[in-house]
Amino acid sequence: MSNLTIDAERLWDSLMETARIGATPDGGIARLTLSEDDRRVRDWLGAQCDALGLSMTVDEAGNMFATRPGTRADLPAIAMGSHLDTQPTGGKFDGVLGVLAGLEVLRTLDAAGYQTEAPLMLVNWTNEEGSRFSPAMLGSGIWAGVYSREYGDGRADARGDTFGASLDRIGYRGEAKAGAVRFGAMFELHIEQGPILEAEGIQIGVVQGIQGMRWFELTLTGTAAHTGSTPMGMRRNALLGMARVIEGIDRIAKAHQDAVGTIGFLEISPNSHNVIPGEVRATIDLRHPSDAVLDRMQAEVEALVQDAAGAVGLESRLEQISRTAPVVFDAECIASVRAGAQAAGYSTRDIVSGAGHDAAHTAAKAPTTMIFVPCKDGLSHNPAESAEPAECAAGAQVLLEAVLDYDRRMAETRKGAAA
């Protein structure tokens, strides 16, 4: 054990302070990517990093990287972090806890005058949620080379505002090329966003990986016509076709063990009381720990869309907008999390993430893992999202211990190789 203890009250105060930026009357946060509130919370984070004397780099996707030097220049940085953007109906902990716990680790080390051998890095990824600009994890995806800068810049929100123009507008287009800032390992702390840890009374989830995820945009097009004068048998009702798809997505997901399938966004045009819907747009979200199962689910969805459109006489367009393969996290990083939890005296269980995270992209470029803490009723993406101060502090303490353990392991490995 390091004999260093994070300041639980300071961490909680930071969580509550940032929760005021974009706060909603129901106790949640609506801090959408590249909004004015996103700029404000980024400015807040930058000021905290300046106070610690960290070196800040912002890349062309708006990703923020704050670095604390280590004692050895030959070692790559160990990164911590997550994201500060939220859903329109977001809570105080999703993503934010990972960034602020990383900040608290750096504050704790600074107060103790403790210097790691490797540099430490705090990361805030842009547009993890994907609620304003689809797909999710866009900033880390551009950093990892999954998406080009041009693709990212061109993504538009529901009002037609683009990611690139919005990034420039809030002043967070950095000069560093995407992918130019590198690190040797990544640790991301997050609330579980599920009910398992709370139900089992476990304090820390040692995350083994992330299930695969595929996102699609579906447009069904029929004919907008008057509801009173168009006979039922002569209608091309796009909403009726979409209703068949919605029911089918639920059926497909239930037919595959451990799978989930969701339509979470629906846009009806012209959306008028006395007009038959002529066009309906939707997103489809498929998830499973196996790529082979996802392949089967995707084929079934493609057939479903064709059948539903054909039954109602509609045109259909199904576009895959995001594909994230199942991720297996790094064994050495996982070992450091286990060691950190043991050193801090917390109970653990292995767990696979059902939600997507930036760690899915970083794992393709650097050793990566995640740490989960419980959240009340497993609720997330909701203003009622809640975690106790002690749970947040436990996660931050394990993050501290895990990073210090990994720092020792990496330094010893490099020394052995040099000898």
C-alpha cells in the first residue's frame, strides 16, 4: 500500500461544483458536447490543471491531455480520465467521476510531494456520449484513428450544427494532431451503470473488457398524406413500418443470450396531428460480447428492415454509423487494479462492461483497463443517477493505488530490460 490517501471531501466537492455547470432543475446535468456549458467545464478543468503546474495539450478533436512529469524521461505516461460531456438527461457521475478522480489522484500526489517514475496524464475525451454528435466515443475514436478528422468535423447534430464548427466556436480546437499525444497505459474509473455491484454488495468492479457495439441509422420513407381523406389500404405510413422494426429489434435481442438491442431515438416527419407520417428516422443499438453473435444479429436486423418496409410499401435506408468490436482489457493493468483494491481493503468482482467507453478505443493503442464503482439501482443517463461519497472515494483510492502499482511494475520491467 502506498500510504497515500485521497481527500474524499475534496473529490466530492469537485463533483458537486462541476454539477452546477449545465445543471437542470431536476438535479441532473445537460452538458452536451461542445456547448457553452462544455466550454465552461473544460475551462474549469484547465484552471485546476494549471494550479497543479500540469502541461496541457489539446488536440484537433478537442481532447484534453494534462501531464505531470515523472522522474524518468524514458518511460511513457500512465493516463487516467474519462469525459465531461453528458446526456441531455445526464447525471453527476457518468464520465465526470473518472476525470475528477484522476484530478484528485494528481492533487494527492502533489500535496504529498510524491513523484512517480513515469509521467502521469489526465485525459478528457470529447463527445463520449454521442448524444449531440453521433457516433459515441468520437474524440477517442479520432485519436485512435478509427475515424478521420474530416469525418468527425462533418458530423451534424439535429439542428445541422457540425462538430467541427462547434469545436471552433468554443475555442477548443487544439494544434496537436489527433493521435500525436501518446501514453503507455490507460486507467478509466466509472460508475457501473448497471445493478450488479450494488446487488451483490461489492465495492469495486475489476473490468475485464467491453462488449461489442454496433450502431445504425435507419430511415423509412413513405408518403405524407391527409389522415382524413386517405383510405387505410392506400397509405404508405412510415411510422407503421417503424413500429414493426421496433418490435422486431426487441425480439431479435431476446433471442440471443447476453444480447441487448434498443431503438433510443425516433424522429417523425412531418410530426403533425392530421398528417400520415411520411418519413421516420431511428437509431438502432446492438450489443453483445461476441462479434459472431453480432454478425448474426445484424443480418437479422437487415432482413427485418426489408420485411417491414416491404409490408407497408416503404423505401428504407439502413446505415451503420459505428462498429466497436468486443474488447479484452490488458492483463497487467487488470493485475494493478486487483493489487490496488487489495491494498485499499475493498471487495472486488470481475465484470464486463455493458456500456461503451472511450477505453474501448484506447485499448487498441495502449494497455487499458477500467475500474467500476456501484451506482444506486444501476441507474445512469438519468438525472437520478447517484453514487455515495464513500463509493466515489473508494474508486479514486483504487485508481491511485493501481496507477502507483503499474508505475512500479513498468519501471522495474524497463530496468530489467536495460540490465
